[in-house]
Amino acid sequence: MNAVSGQISTTETNISSLSTEVANLEADIPNLENQVVSTTNDLNATIEDVKPGVGVDTGWETVSLDVNQDGSIDANDLL
């Protein structure tokens, strides 16, 4: 009887703890949604910044990999 009573008490404590954790996670949902929006905006800004012709011109965006100008990029361009 004592063992069962102890298990019930432990289970009730676990349920209470899980209920608190669920409530905390539910309360954090708006913060996470805001982080998704902010991260999406940051990603979109980064994508715009790295497009060819934007930002500092280092030439890397427009380099031709077709070194021998034969119309295809293949092992012959490595020679």
C-alpha cells in the first residue's frame, strides 16, 4: 500500500511539473514567433546584400568559370 501511495505521489508531482512546463512553453510561443519574424527579416536582408551587383564590388560575383570560353564549364577550364 505504501509503495502504491509513493508511486501515486511521484506521478502527481511529475504531472504537476509537466503542466508547469507546458504552461511555460505556451507562454513562450509569442516570443518564438517574433524571433521567427526577426530571423526571416535578417535572412531576407542578407540575401539582398549578397546578390551580384550589391555591396562592395570584389568581382567574385561576376567571375566567369568558363575560362577557355568554349561555352561549357568542365575539366578543360582547369588547365
